[in-house]
Amino acid sequence: MADSMRQQICTAIDTRLKTILVSGGYETNAGSNVYEFWDIALEEDELPGIIWRDGTEESEMLVTSTQDRRVNIDLTLLASGATAPSILRKMIADIEKAINVDYTWGGLAIFTNAVNIIDTFQVEHKDRRIGACRARFTILYRTGYLDSYT
């Protein structure tokens, strides 16, 4: 059976985030360390890194027997060292640039909202300074009513 629309979008997100590399025109190599639904602390060689997950989803039925769905994509961005804050800012810009490559995710979505910063903080882990930023963007996509596959 084919993947649901949500799964197809999530696959596209993971693939796109992994393109965030200096060699691809971005400011960071965060795409080398992209993890979906990861809850384990990242090691020094995994930074800068992006942990992402698809979160809550709202939907509404349209008159045309279709359903608009808005899924939140939650990101945790991590960088280490004294320059962690500036690296995080570059990562935010890189994610926005990656979304803007195609905010329809290959025609799977109608639109992607801009990245919203939820909070930033610093973590001490094994005597190292890690800067973290939680961010979110929302993707609007349409399916048949109660049919996640069309």
C-alpha cells in the first residue's frame, strides 16, 4: 500500500533537511546530523544537529468532500561551543532557505508557514556548552475527507 500523505510529506522533510550542507550553498552542515523523533543527547561530532518530529495536526472538512490538514513540524536545533548562538541563527536561516526551495514539498502540500522560534536555551552536558533552539513550522495539505491516502 502507498504511504499516507503525511508520511510522504515527512519523508520529503527529512530528505530536504539533509541537504543543508555548506557544499549545497548553506551556512552550516546541520544536514549531516538530522534525526527524526530523537530523544538521546547528541555527541560533539553530531553537532550542529537537527532533531525534528511531526506533531499536532488540525483539520477541517471542506464543502468539496476534502479535508484541509495543518501539521506542525517541531524542530530542536543544537550547536556547541562559544559560538553556538550565532550557529543557531545560521541554522534557522538555513532551514528557512531549505523550505523555500519548494514549500509545497514536491506538490504534496498547499503551503508551508514560516519558521517560528519557540524558545532558545543553553544546556551544560558533560562539561560542554550546548545552545539549543526550539522552532516550529506548519504545513497545510489536503486529502479526501477521512482519507489520508488521497
